[in-house]
Amino acid sequence: MSALDPLVLKSELDDNLAVLQGIYTFFIKALEEDVPKLGRNQSSALIIAGIAENYYTCLETGFFRVSQFFENNLSKEHWHSDLLHKMSIAIDTVRIAVLSPQTASIMDELLRFRHFKRYYYRLEFDWDRIDFLVVKLRQVHPMILEDLKRFTGFLAEISAGQDT
């Protein structure tokens, strides 16, 4: 484990969660206000796709900090999927799992979409795919909040244990 205080990581994750909540709030506003104004066209699809990509990237940044803190090695070729996998496993005597298996499964769907969006240069998005993404993002958000609250509580506990 890193020599840094777990409370520093907790603080970083708390900041990351605040940004994530802002992204999610913007996502809901776009769905409720912007998409109805624009219609279900390519412009509105790009807006939703971009927000979903930012949502995942924000979480991935937090996951990367956890991985660095606990010195988890990541494969160079598939580090995005490796990182997500590492967040879903507990490491005996080191840390609890960051994500529940259910959360990790949905996050895998978002990772696949993020990868698709990053490397798909055309501007056409299928609204069936966007609708699926919306369902998954709405489904995973409360799960992410619960999982990260549990994990930051764990960080507070191990920090308190270091003081004794």
C-alpha cells in the first residue's frame, strides 16, 4: 500500500464524486430539456453520448487513483478493462472491492460504449443504442454512489487504524 494517508485518497474520491454528480445532473437536464427541444436527432445523440463518455472517464480517473494508491498493476494492452476488473475484486489484507459485481457489470457496458465512441469517428449514432446507454447510466448512478460511499468509509476506517 502507498505511503500516503488513505484520507488523501478519500478526499480525492469525494472531489471526484462531486464532479460525477455534476455530470449526472447535466445528463438529466439534457434528457429532460435539450433532447425534447432538439428532437431525437444526431445533435442530441452526440450530446448524450458525450456526457456518458465524460461520466465514465470521471469514474475511471477515480478508479485509477485507487489502483495507484494500492499499487495494483495494470496490463498495458487492456488497461481500461483491467482497471475496471480490479475495482470489482477484493484484495485480501489490502482492500475491499470498490465496485459490487452488479455495478461492475453495468460499468462494463459503459466502458464498451466509451471505447466505441472514442474510436468511431462518424457522427451518426443509433438512438436505440443511445436509449440503452441512458437506461444503463440511470441504473448505475445510484449503485456507484452506494459503492463509493462504502469504499470511502473503508478508507476512513483504515486511516483511523493507522493512527492507533
